[in-house]
Amino acid sequence: MGYKPAFDDVISRAFAALDIFVELALPWVKPNGAIITYKSQTLEAELADLKAKYPGLTAKTYTYDLPNAKARFIVVLENFAKA
């Protein structure tokens, strides 16, 4: 079966650093698809690294709080054009 690239979105929670997850997920995402992940405190540094590698990258972040925990983020990444 040929699944690549067959998915509108690829979603992950607590899987890997953002750059590693994107490298693994990109072959599976349709050209206009999105990569969605849950991240914690390392988000800003990871996003900066990713935007250097993919200059057209669009990153939407949504913050949420868990009881007795620091803020968490949902990140939606789109528009991947490799530098």
C-alpha cells in the first residue's frame, strides 16, 4: 500500500524534539497538510531552529494550562518549503 503522502494532518504528543518529529512526519503529509503537536517549555527554541530550516513555515500556537503544571502548547505547523 502506498500511503505517502496521504494524510491531511499528522499529530503527535510527547514524541520527540520538534525538528525530529517534522523530519519524520513530512513524508506522510499532503502538500497542503499540517503537522500538529503538543509541546512544553522548549517550544520557542525549537520553533526558531525549525523556522531557520523552513523559511516559509507558518506556526500557530495555542496555550493551555494543566492543574499543578506549567503551560503547555498545541502547535500547528504548515507551509513547509525547505531552504
